Amino acid sequence: TITSESRLYKRLAQVRARGYAVVDGEYKLDLCAVAVPIRDSHGHVVAAVMSAIPSGRPDKATVLPRLTRALQKTGSEISRELGYRG
């Protein structure tokens, strides 16, 4: 869990740069989750789509990138449906 303001701002900058967020054992010790933004026609984030896997999953290193790409594709498709063209 992020407990300092400076760490929070650093994490938010990383999320903005990557375009998605990952938490691994922060919200719940045995959970690794990825979230991507859903944007409206003005480019504002109005929602997110998220999925999770167990943190201890033996193939996490290969599954997590595939999960992230699938979520990014889904987030982009939903955003396009809402009029986002960025």
C-alpha cells in the first residue's frame, strides 16, 4: 500500500506514462491486477476495465503482459465506441 504523498505522485506519473496501472500484492496480498482507462470523446477518463490473477501464479511473468495487451485492446475499443479518437 502506498502510504506517502510523494510515492503516490510517483506512481501516478508511472501509470500515466504506461497508460495502465498494475498492483501486485498492494490491495490484497495474493492479488495482481491490471487496469486500463476508458476515455470519452473529449479524452477524459470516465471509467476503467480491470482484471486480476493470483500473485503467486507460476506463469505470472508471461500471463501478465498478455492480460495487459488484451485489456488495452478492450479499453481502446470501448473508448472508440464512446467517441474517443486519440
